[in-house]
Amino acid sequence: MAEVLVLVDHVEGEVRKSTFELLTAARALGEPSAVVVGAPGTAQGLSSALAANGAEKIYVAETDRTDFLSPQVDVLAALVESASPVAVLINASADGKEIAGRLAVRTDSAWLNDVVAVSANGRVGATHSVFGGAYIAQAEAKTEHPVVTVRAGAIDVEAVAGAGTEERVEVPAAAGRGATVQSTEPITGGDRPELTEASVVVSGGRGVGSADDFSIIEGLADSLGAAVGASRAAVDSGFYPHQFQVGQTGKTVSPQLYIALGISGAIQHRAGMQTSKTIIAVNKDAEAPIFEIADFGVVGDLFQVAPQLKEEIAKR
Ligand code: FAD
């Protein structure tokens, strides 16, 4: 069976959940091969989790190179040439999209972006959720080995063990044309899960009213082990930092559970969260559009509802 390359997204010695989703998606197209690119010694701690989640082969490309994202592009381009995979799957994060765009140009391949499902029917097919989830679009790659960036949270992980056979890969020397990264500092919400990876997201909108009162959103999020998100109105009002904005011009999330408090549900906000599996909305306006897409709705004041919710959760 033909190979499907999956670029492994890892941080601090752990494989991100989105990679397991890619390994699951890859099985619809062929045999998943994980590609680990990182500093020497990186793969050691990742291999067992990759094998347990379906990697038949694990390409290990370890390097001291620090030129931003270029090692990933170089390694994948070399593997596309040598392994001739059915497709290359990459997480649709900001970095993933940059790698994908560069790789597609380098390998003269199609790029299917922000995909929520993949299929094989002679060619590689992709499903996109567009216009805030109002339409489902089907696309098909017309080139060999297309690059496919998959939306985090869109695929349910099915852990089927793979052989996990390791193969060392030469990392090409830096071409010297790119920038060099001096240092990187991940911006996270402290101990909270990364927004696009979290299985639960609690978001606040303009209805929260102030930066100080966002502690209510954070408190509820912490009781659920959730990430915190915000609407653009909340961000623009200075209630919460921009990197937590959900929506068309923010991050796209697709968690198991999305709780929206004091968010009206504008189309641009929905664009970033409409594919969440279960949506709960708390809004004091019964006519707020967020209720159109909510699975459960509470018409009420978030300052009363959120603390009660937190208290109930603490009892369990
Ligand atoms: P509002 O629309 O003001 O809604 C606040 C809600 O809180 C109301 O429904 C109100 O009833 C409720 N409320 C108030 N007090 C309480 C209370 N005490 N308890 C319970 N409920 C209460 N928006 C995004 O979110 N993300 C984006 O990425 C984004 N991109 C955009 C891109 C473009 C090009 C444009 C034009 C707009 C974009 N927007 C985006 C903005 C979007 O159109 C909305 O303006 C924004 O989502 C509104 O945020 P909100 O729901 O928090 O605020």
C-alpha cells in the first residue's frame, strides 16, 4: 500500500494531538508514515506514541539546523522524491500552512488547505467547511502527492497500532537563503492547553465587560481543564490578548466542547468555532444568533451562570 507522509507536530518532547488526528486521517489514503524533524534526540521520546497511533514507518530527521521551518520543508521535499507518497498531511497551524505552501511549490503539487476530512477515490479528495460552516465544499487534487493541511480537532482519533519501524533520514544542508531564528518563545495560556489543540474551549465576548472580569472565563476554563478563547470584540476592547481570538481573523478551533459566554455569534466568530462537536452558549439575549448553532443554550447573565457552572463541576 502506498505511503502517506504525516509531519509530526511536537512540543517539549510530546506529540501534539493534531498529529494523532493526521495519522487517523492518513489511513483513509494509505499507510501512514510519520516524519519527525527536530534536534538530535527528539525522536526517541516520540516513537512509541506515534506507533501506538498508527505510524507504520517513522522517518527520523534530526538536525542542529535552526533556519525557521526550512528543515521540515527540505526533509519533506526529499521524502516526496524518494518515497513518492500518496499525499503529505500537515496540521493547519500557522507554521503548518507555511511549510505546506513552500512544500507545494517545491514539489510542484496541489495544496488542499484547512481540510476537515480526506478521501481517496483514485485521486486525493478533501472536504472543506467554508463561510463559517455554512457550506461544505469538496475538492480533489489534480497532481500527485498533494499537500493537505488538516484543521485541528476535525478528525476523531482512532488509535490503531502501526509497526513504527524507524528509518533515519539525511537532513539536507541549509541552502542559506532563509532567515535564521535567534530565539523562539511559545505564547501559551500558562498551564492551559493550547487553544487549537484543546478538547474543551471556554470563550468570552464583549458581554464579559472588562479585562478583570475575564477571570470568570478563566476560572470556568480551569475547572474543565480547558483553553480560553475570546471574540474579536473582546480582544479589540483589550479584555484578552489577540493570540486567543477565535474566528475568521483569529484561530480556528474544533473542540469536543465549546462554551461561548457573552458572545453574540457573528458569522466571523462562527467561522472559527462552528465545527465544534458540542456548543453551549450563555447569553442574556434570547435572540442572539449564537443560539442558532448552540446544542445547549442558557438565556441568562454570565456573571450568575458561570460561577454556578463552576461550582457544579467542582462537586463532580
Ligand atoms: P457583541 O456582538 O457585542 O455581543 C456581545 C453579546 O454579549 C451580546 O449578544 C449580549 O447579549 C451578550 N451579553 C452582554 N452582557 C451579557 C451578560 N452579562 N451575560 C450574558 N450575555 C451578555 N469576530 C470574532 O469573534 N472573531 C473574528 O475572527 C472576527 N473577524 C472579523 C473579521 C472581519 C473582516 C469583520 C468585519 C469582523 C470580524 N469579527 C470577528 C467581528 C464580528 O463581526 C463581531 O463584531 C464580533 O464577533 C462580536 O463579538 P461579541 O459577540 O463578543 O460582541
